[in-house]
Amino acid sequence: MKLLRIIVGLIIIGLAGYVVVGEQVSGASADAVINARLTTIRSPIAGRLALQDRPLGAQVRRNEQIGSVTDDLVDNIRAGDLENEKAQGAGEHVRLLADLTSVRKAIGLLRERSRNYSADRIRQLEAQLAASQSLGDAADAKLKSATLEFQRTSSLANRGIETGVSYQRAQSLVEVSRLELANARAETAAASVSLEAARRGTFLGDGYNDAPYSEQRIAELELRQAELQSQVSAQAARLAAVDARLSAERLRVNRLGSAALRSNVNGLLWDVLAASGETIQRGEEVVRLVDCDSTIVTLSVSESVYNSLSVGGAAQFRLNSQREAMPATVIRLAGAGAETIYKNLAIAPSQRHLERYDVTITVPALRDDAKLRCLVGRTGRVFFDRRPLDWLRSFWS
């Protein structure tokens, strides 16, 4: 029985020694801090700053407005010049449109006059043709009468009843009638040709061109109409170009006159570098924000532990005062004296930290779990090997 007690005691002492030694020699960090990248909001313009009333550490969402900058002295001279140029161009465009409308009205009136003239001229030529045909019919009848008279006089003269004078008078009357008929037929042919030409739109006659004055003026005004239409189109294009330049200039003035300061991350208000009411310059730093989507854990380890690590290796992170350990992954091994890599991080390293070897890990739970999200500044420990009491810790958790 006494021997059994000794054996049991030795076993308990051995297990206790194993636990103590295993817990102490397992790879672990000296300290670990939840960290995150910083981002700085700068003023895009010069002007007077107005910040929303938020305490340090307040949560902000991406694209959420945190302040504004207003410049009451923004230069808008160029915008004024462009507005004057646009007004002048619009006036010239209206004038050209008025001229074009007047020319179109004049063309319409002249077309109406030309149609009336053509109709009247055709009626006149029809009347002349009818008169020429009547004269021709009268001349033909006169020739027939003169011919019969000449034949009767010639018969009587052959029998000695009529004198030679009567014969000659009858013969002259026949010749005159023939000439009158020929003239009437020529006038009828000329009137017929003029009428056919007038119906085709060509007017013949002494002192006439091939078209009346109205149609000649219409041709001139149509040329003027084409020129005005081209000028109107060119002026409209110039107005569109000026309007585009004016819109761009107004946008520039609006951008320089006022600008909203918006968060570019989902994070925390970390530091305020300028106060509301101050006059700030373009590019001046206004506030700093912590990017909670970039949460990492920075820690330092001994040289022996550091040399056993590799990027992508597994680790466990446990917050102080909590039992649960969260899975993590090694993402950077910066080594000793890694001060420069902390210039854009929220938590700077201590002197003791810099004397050891720097390691950075990522812990998904610190980003995905709403209760653990963005606990920047909280401390804990990181373990790289399994420890003898891990089963007991998992049971407690």
C-alpha cells in the first residue's frame, strides 16, 4: 500500500512537472495588441472648417459625412465670362433664326406671286392664241371670198364685161388676203409655242428671261436661306460648346466653393487635427480614422520562437481576461527593430516590444464578430504550439 502511494505520488509529480514545463516552454508571445491601419482625411479645398460633433472613438461608416469645408471667396470670374459669352451667343442665335424666318416668309410670298403670275400669263397666252386663231379664221374666210371674187372678175374680163382695172383690184385683194392669212397663222404658231413653254414654266417674249422676276428672287433667297441655316447650325454648336464649358466651370466653382468631408473606411474617429471654425488650406489634415476592416494583432516574441515561425502558420489569440482562444494566421514576420512599419498603425510599439522580434497575425473573429469588432488597443497573448491544458481550456470555454 505504501509503495502504491509512492508510485501514485510520483505519477502526480510527473504530470504536474509536464504541465508546468509544457505551459512554459510552448511558443507564446510576450504581449499582443489589437491594431489597425490609420487613414487621414485631408481637406480637398481651402476654406472654413465645420465638423460634426462626435466624440473620439465614435464609429463611422464608409461615405458617411463627418464635416464640410466652405470657401466664400472662391474665384468665379471665369464662370461670369462664360455666362456673358453664352448670353451673347444666344442673342446671335435668336437673330439668325429671325433672319431665317423672314427669308422663309419672303420665299413663301414670292412663290405665291410666281404661281399667280404663271396662271395669269398662261391665261393671257391662251387668250392670245384664241385671238390669233380667230384672226386666222377671218383671214381664211376673206381669202376664200377674195378668191371667188377674183375668179368671177377674171371670167367677166375674158368676156369683155369687166375692165382691166377691176381685174387687177380683185387680184390684189387675193394677194393681201393670202398675206393676212399667213400672218395670222404665224401669230397662232408663235402664241401656241409661248403657251406650251409657259405651261412648262418657261416664259418667252421680248424683254423676258426664261423665268419671271419672282422665281429669280426665290433662287437668290433660297441661297440666302441655305447660308442662314448653316450659320444657325454653327451658332447652335458654338452655344452647346460654351454651355458645356460653363457647366464644367460651375462644377469646378461648386467643388471649390464647398466640399463635404466623408469617411473612406468603416472605422473609428481616432484623432481630430483641426477644430470647427478654423480656416484650413487645401491638403491640410483634418481627422484620422481607424480602418476597422484592417484589424490585425501585433506582438513580439523571443528569437527562438520567431525562428520557428513562418508566414501562413497557425496560431491562437486569447484576449486577456477571457478564456476562449481564437484561431489566427501569421501574415508578417518583421523581425527586430521594426519601428517603421508602425507609422501608419493606430497603436505604436513599446520600447520593450522593439527589443524583441515583431510578428503580425490576422484573427478573422476580430473582424467578423460584432462583439469583438474593432477592439483596437485591447491586449492579449498569442500561442503558436499546443499546450497540455488546452483540452481543459476548451472544456471551460
